Amino acid sequence: MKTKLSMLQITALSAIALTGCGGSGSGGGSGSADAISAASNSSQPFVLQPSSPAGAINRARSAKTNPHDPSSMFVTHDTTAGVQLRRLDVSAGAADLASVDPVTIPGTAGQTAVSEINFADPRRASLAIADPGAGTNPRVALFNPAAAQLSTAFEVVDLSNPDLLEITAPANTFNSANAPISGYRVDSPVDSVILTSTQGPQLFVAFANRSDPGLQNPGTVCAYDLSTENGQTVVRLAATIVSRAFNPTELRLVHNAQGAQLLLASSGVVDPSTSTRQPAGVEIIDVATLRVTGEIILESAEFLSALSVSDDASTAFIATTTPNQDARIFEIDLATLQTGASHTLPYRLFNAQASVGIESSASGDALYVLIPGDRILYTLNRATGLVESRVDLTFNNSRSGAGTNIDLPISLTRRTNDADSTLFVLVSPINALLARSLGQSATIDVLSPTVR
């Protein structure tokens, strides 16, 4: 099934800027644990201290709550010692955060985390890792997020063997210049998913194939079978799914009425010699058959910037941006691949840049959209399509000079616990975590902390 999303007529949406009380404070420590407590009507940043040697580069990459355990969140860091993973106790929501020192993933020195963590089930999670910039030497860290000690929970799967990367392209496969190709070597991993099938553990890795920016090969999902032989994990390339789109950015596993599905989001690519654009879109991959069963194609001018899925896995939310135009959110029914009909779509955010994060509320009534360049967190009412709040996330960072505003929100995630819901925003490069309890009102006040 193929659906093309065109720009429907848009009703004027209002952006309402809220005012409220902001708080200030600092958090973090150098011991074995950090903690911060914040009043319910203020917001204080939780500063994530690294456990790397003095002078080591430390940059937080993403924050992700565990959907199978609402009490835990994981934050990834890049350091010169390797990729680090920190687990936080978020059972108290915004009222209290606590974390232990991060664990360095073995064999990842000089590499970077290139994806968020994907949680396939309560005991299986994955994180894609590669050399910075080049996207070579791909590795995937597999771990048990429920393990009492993370330091003993990791297994790093090395995919740098050419036998695991060389693929044969199916007939009628074309590169970004519309030239036919018969095979290529995948590179630039962007995301991964680990799950247990009837045949045993399977690892899915999405590759963007960005080694030649001017002439890209199609995005590719490689399916690897994992087995244990003589005490060692053996990796075999079982299947490849060659995308019709270019430049994948995310791979998501969902379980819904259609079964287990992988959603592959691609942002598209522009041919620098002709300025023609290959469109962005989302492809639906059936896990049982490893076949593409549907695709959602955006208009040629749309860049896909973020993907999210509702808690019940029935609806996907696609954030897009178009040069010199406003950011938009498309809402897709994953059963029919049709846009929602409750109001005029897509949602439109006036004067907003590209989004890096979308989360739906626990009730499903609202969408939270993070716009990093503007440092804005929007709340959208799904029933009306209207912007309910516009929250300024600008920091006064005294470590870089007051008012320099160099810090950007880079990751948005949500913890759900019955009626209560908490949003977390990760800010880089200061590696601070903002937490805000939403409750049932889906109302956010202005966040304006000072980081010391």
C-alpha cells in the first residue's frame, strides 16, 4: 500500500505563548550517585556528570525512557573513553531524579552513539554505534535494561566484517542519480532493533549509506541472525530490505493489530548536481515476512525530521520541515496509512524550524513537539489542531557566559505512570536534563533555569 501525503488546505493555527514561574538551580555531583529535588512549580536542571577522566570530551546524545519500566530512563554520552550509558531512576517524575555513574560500553573508544536506544522487550535493548563522521566500523551494543548491574549486561556485536555489509541489490534498484545498481556495501548505521523471533534473536540495523554525499545508495535494513557457538556470539546476514527512499534516520519496532512491524523513516536526499530531490517518507516492514507492506511518501519538498508512535502503536506522527516554510506534523493511521480526519491536517507550527522530537500525551489528547533551533517546546491539541502552549527553553548558562544561549535541547522523551506523565528534555552541550510533571492537565509553564 502506498500513500502520498500532499499539503492539504490548512486552517490558521494560533501560537499562544504562556508565561509562568521559572526556577533556577543546579544539580549533579562527583560521587557514586547524583540527585536533585525540585519544587512542583519550578524547573531545575539535573546536570549529568561524566565518570570519564578529567579533560575527556563528554557530550550527551539522547535520553530515552524505558516503555517496559516507567521508573527508568537511559542517557547516552560520547566520551574519549568510549560510549557511556547512564541509567536514571525517574519513578518520582520531576520531583526527584537520581542516577549512578555511567558505564562505558566495552570496545567503543573513539566511537559515537548514532541512535537512541530501542527497547524491544523488558530484557532486550539495542544502541547503534559507529566511527564519528565516516559512519564506518558499525557496532551494536545489546544489553538487558533490567539488569541489576549494567556493567555486566553488555554484549557488543561487531558488524565491520565485509560479509555482513556487502549486499546484492534486487532488480530495478537505483541510486540517488537514478542510475541502476546491482550491489553495494552498506555504511553509516543510524538505528537498530533487537528482538526474539521463532528462529531466535534477530538484530535489525538501518544503514543510511552516506559515504558519498553526492551520490547515495538507497537506505537499507539488514536483518542478522544471532546464535551462540562455542561460547561466542555468531552473526549471520539473513536478509536485506532495500528501501525505495534515501537517507534513513530512524527504525522503530511496533506491535499492533497488524503484528510486529518495523517503521523505517527516511529524510530524502538532494542531488547537488541537479538540485532534484528524492522524496522523504516512512516504509512499513512486516517482521514475519521481512517485506515492505506499505509506504508513506511526502511531497518532494518535505524533509522528514522526526518520527513518533502513539502508546497503542496505532498512530504514527511524522515531523517535517520545508525550506523557508513552517514546520508541520502529519498524523498517520498505521492500519490504513491514511491521515487522520478529526481536523484539517497537517498540524502547522508558525515560524518554527525542524523538530527533533515528538511525544504524545498519556491520554493521547495532546502532542509535545520539541523545536531545537528556536528552543521551543510546543503542546498541540489533537482534537482541534491548535497550539495550546509555546514554552521557551532558553538557558542562562553561566559556564559559557550569561545570555550566550549556545545550549540546545536535543532529545525529548516521556515517562508514563497511569494518569501522571512527565516530559524530559535533554540539553547539550551542558548535558542537563529538564523534567516537568504534566499530570492530566497537559499544561507546561516557562522553563528558565540557570546552570552553574
